[in-house]
Amino acid sequence: MKIAIVGAGISGLSAAYRLQQLDSNFNSGSGSGSDLTIDIFDRRNRVGGVLETINRDDYEIELSADNFISTIPWGLQLCKELGLSDNLVQTNSEHRRTYVVRRNRLHLLPDGFLMMAPTKLFPMATTPILSIFGKLRAGLELFIPSRRDDIDESMSNFVRRRLGREVFERLVEPLVSGVYAADMDKLSVLATLPRFREMERDHGSLIWAMKKQLAANRVANLAEQSGARYSFFVTLKGGLCTICESIESKLRSGSVKLGESVEAISLRKDGKWILKTEKSKKSKIDEGRENSETEIIYDAVILACSAYEAGKLLKDDLQDISLRLSSIEHEGTAIVTFVFNSDQIKQRINGMGFVVPKKEKSVILAGSFSNLKYPHRAPAGKQVIRIFAGGARNPLMAEMDDSELEPILLKELRRIIKIEGEPLFSVTAHWPRTMPQYYVGHRDLVREIEQLVQSQVLLAIAGNAFHGIGIPNCIKSGFDAAEKIHKELATVYKN
């Protein structure tokens, strides 16, 4: 039996890894596996998708995500299975603070403010980020009537309703934009941060709910006697790409087909899938591009590419699924990494990064002090600053030419941070149409897609467009897709 996986990012590789595990377990624990062939196709010439790391001299530069959340289990679990636990690195405890830009100056995010609500009142009352009126309005959240229904609403509507316009514009909007690069008037609360709606429903107030949760967490931490303790975010020495490279090394030889794209998929009457693939290679004569096309028959398919690519592949035979997948909009970002000597930075920085409110009218979404966050990423005496641009605020920046983009972002960075001289070097990465937008109604849309896919035997989907954009969520989506396909193949095999 043959399975095709479209996409060799973390979702597709996780699906392949889990399929191989299930196949060995299915065959009486012999470890030899069955006659199951898994082919993973990707148009890129490397595994990892958007996860990419540059190791240059003593620098470790991540070109997209630079860590993953540790409170969602699948990332840590997979690292343990792959033997990577010893390479896990926690954020530097000396710099676990975030700045917010106001009038071109860095101000520390109020201590205890977690994405959308405070756990401590005094830091909120004294922060220079908010006016006295903004603080008073935030305090009134304790008395605002709560909504008890499950109707979705936008991020901007929810936060303005609970905490007021100023908290939204100065704190929540930049923090959430730094993660989702989205339009806050369209971004769904239920699809991104549903626990805050649950807090409102269950406790009537976000502030009261956060204080109760903080107290409960303290008790839980005191009760915990053993096991590894990690910071909220972790990364890997050697780069996050090592997760993907490690999975690739554990797959059966020849499984990963790099530089080979899937151009079309069709479903035969007998339930088998025909994949039309195109492999590009360099010509020895003119160094141009020669393409070779192949049609291959598979028993099952897992689509671990972007939602719009998956929709395009299914448009001929599964239009209901195709239309819904294609309706998930995507934004893009550009990430520019600037490297300086530490003495070029003429102000004290005691944080891991900063976010920039839309109200500041800046071209920068956020910035990260990479080597303060994780010291192993740069030699002593150097400062690495990653700048994020694009998203729904400035969509054209995701594909702007480096020679135009880098000077714009550097000039804007100098308005926020006192920097002397030019960067030692810079690295720019472009990620157009890689960030799915979880708009209002996203959960219902995903539910419809999954019901349609579930009814289609030997087809599964995985990726960041459905239940979370982070690495652990992508891993889980790959595992779920693998388990669906393996269960259905087992049924066919028995029959």
C-alpha cells in the first residue's frame, strides 16, 4: 500500500513519522513494518517548510519561528522521542520581559499582563503605556456584564467590550498581531484565544479569572515534585530545523522527494489517487531548468501543504472541500535579522523583544533580541535583532525586494532603539502567504472541512490552517492525519 504526503514541513514529516510508528506496531511489534510505502513530496530542496535555520560562524539565525510553546505537549513529546531533549534550551530568565513601543520609545509591558488580561493590578495602574482614562476603563472590566453565549466575535470587538479601546490599541493589538499578523477586526477570538471567552463565561470577568488562575497555578507548582521544568517557550540548539532533519533521518530511505512538486491530484472510481508530480533538475548543458513529469497511483493521500494549495489540488474531484480550503485567507511576513556589536546599542535593553501597536503607524510589527532571549545564538559582544514586517498591516512587505526592505526597517529600528553605525551583516527571509488568517467563523469552517474530509476515505489534511499556527499544533495535526489514514488502511488490509 502506498501513501503520498504533500509537504515536507513539520506537519507532513510528523505525519510520516507517526505512520511509520503505527505501521511497525501494527505488524506484531516486529519493527519490520508491512509493504507500506510513504512518499513525501516537496517543491523545496530541503525539509522543514517555513522552519529554516542558518548556522554561520558562531551565529544561529532562525529565519521564521524561533521557539515553540512548552505548555502544549506535542512539541516536547516529539523532541523526547527523537532524542533531542538534551538540546532543548529555555529562554534566558534574566530577560523574560517584553517591551511595547509608545511614541518611539520602549516601555516594559505591565508585569503580569498575559496576552489579553492582567494578573496584577498595580503594574497596570502605574504603566506609562496607558492614560489615566485607559486604566480606569480597564478597571471597570470587573463590572462589565458578561456574555454567556458561544457566538464568535472579532478580537477587537471582544477586547474593546471587556477592557476598553486603549487597552486594545496599546497592549492587546500589538501582542496578538505579533503572533498572527492579522487584521484584528476580522480575527476570531474563539479560533485563537478561546480560553478568554471561557473565562468571561465562567467567571464574569477576565481580571477575576486571571487572578484565580494564577493562584491555582501557584498551588500546582508547589505540588509538583519531579520532572523537567521548562520556561513558557523553548528552542533547540542547532535550530528548530533539527526537528525536521531528525525526523527525515528516521524515515525509510528514499521517502522524502525533495525538489518534486505535486501538480495535480485526481480520484479514480476505485478509490485510488493519481498524483501528477513534477521534478525539477538542473541541466548539465545550460544550467537552466528541466522538468520531468510523472503520474503515480497511491492508496491514500495526506495534504500537509497550505490550505489554498490543498484546495487547488482537490478542485477537480472534491469541490466542496476545495472551496472551503481555498476560502481560508493567508497573509505573509518578512523577517530581517540585523547583527551589531553590542557597543553599537546605546541604551540598556532588559527584555526578549518588543511589539509595535498599529496606532504607532510603524512599518515594524515586532522585534526580537535573539541572543538575549537565547544566549547561545551569537558570540559574546554581539547583538542580534530580528525585525518582523508585513502581515495584514503592510502585505506588500512580505515580497518587497531586500535592497528596498532592509533600509526601511533599519531606519525605523533606529527611531525606536539608539543604534550607532551600520549592521555587521543582515539576513532577510520572505514568507509570502504562509500565515493562515483565523477570521470570525473559522471554527465552523474548519468543522465543515473536517466533516467532509472524514467522510472521504483515505484522504487527510494537516497543517497550520486549522487548529493552531504553532509548532506543537502542527505536529498534532500530522499525528491526527496519520492515525486517520492508518486506521482506514488497516480496515482495507483486513478486508
